[in-house]
Amino acid sequence: MKCLSSTILPIIYVFCAFFSLSPIGAYSQEMNDQDKRLLENIRTQLRPDTVQMQEIRQLIRLCSSEVAALETEKKKIQRESNDEELLQTQLLVFNQKIKDARDFRDIGIESILRTEQLAVYKAKIKPDKPQVLHFGLHDKANCNICIK
């Protein structure tokens, strides 16, 4: 088995450098509810070993902290901006940074998991979004495409 620390630590360092708006620790290390559910699903469904769990928890906390920093900055810009066109552009940039942070977190988690864990992760916890576009008013709770 390969050394997981040598795999994930460079990813975490790149994550810190790429997404860093502020020093790590400037924002709360608490995870939001969505991230807590993700961590709990990983713990119960994948049963990672202690080292894997520690690395996954650290990666999720880092992402959660970065997303919180981006959300705070986004709200500040929304309050202070007078130019609507500039505001829309800035919001698009912030939303893309948040998406990138979450995508990076998911890639990091996938790199930590063993092959059999990865299959369960992709099937049950983070299935691929369907390639079908659909519009209109419909019951999203009972839609086969929306609930995946």
C-alpha cells in the first residue's frame, strides 16, 4: 500500500497556495452542515482507516474554511458594490472559486481512497451528475434526475 501522507500532503499544500485568500486559521475550522454530512457518509459507508480518515477530515476542513472565507468576501462585495455589471462579474468569479475549491476537495478525497472505496464513493456518495438538461416546473423531490 502506498504512503497516503506522501500522496495527500502535496495536494493540501497546493490547495492552500492556490485558494488562499487569508492565512489558514483566520477563519473558523468548523465545518458547515453539508461538509459534516459528507464526512459522516464517508466514515459510515467507506470505513476508512485512521490515517485516511485524518487526511480526509483535514482536507474537508480546509475546503470548508476556504469556502467560508470566499462567502464572507462575496457578501462584503455585495454590500459595498454600486456597479451592477461589475458585481455580477465578481459574483461569477467567486462562485467559480467556490466550485473549484469543492472540486479540488473531491479530487483530493478520491486520491486518498482505495479502489474498492472509490467505487462506493462514486456510486453512493458523489455520483456523477447526469448529462441530461431539463427545465420547467416539476417535482424535484420525485425527479429521477434531480435527486441523484
